Amino acid sequence: VLKAQILAGGRAKGVFSSGLKGGVRVIEDLKSIRDLSEQMIRHRLKTKQTPPDGVVVTKVMIAEALAIKRETYLAIVMDSSNRGPVLVGSLEGGVNVEENPEKTFQVPVDIMEGLTREKS
């Protein structure tokens, strides 16, 4: 698996200034890693979470693809309405988890108390 490393979601559906589509690629032919990397590095990747002109990719990650039986999602985000961190999760993970808010749960975390057994 070849992944463009930027601080934004939606990389798999992003488009590079080089014309390449998709910032997450499952590679079948190891010889194509160099060619795809050259189309990613030093090019702008535009996703739904980047500025309109995209973000320059300076790094890629190469990892072994594994067979996935089940995907889940877990994140800690800062939420201004709760004035602190919120644990966000879903029993259904994947690249489109943000598009299904009805399938996610949110647990505000009190910064003085932390994440208690009752809340976890």
C-alpha cells in the first residue's frame, strides 16, 4: 500500500496536481511504486479537507497490505462546543466513516476527570 502523507482526510479520493487520482494506492506490481511515488511527492494533493489549491506531499508511506476482516473507527477530536476533547467512534470503519454520522458515537471527555470506565 502506498499512501501520501498529509494532515487531511479523504486522501483515497483526492487528486494530485500531477493528474494522478487517489492518494492511497494498493500496489500489485512493486515496480510501479517508484513511478507512483514520483507522481505524488512534490505535487499538490487536493481533497475535501484541504485548502482549494491542495497540500504539497513531501512524504509517502509504504506498508504491507493486510486482509481486513472488520474495520472500526476511533478518533479523539477537539470540539469547541464541548470545550475539550471528544471521543468519536464507529463499529463501521472505512474511508467513508465521516459521511455516516448516524453510525458514529461521541463521548465528551472531561479534561480534569479523563476518560472514566463508565464512559468507556
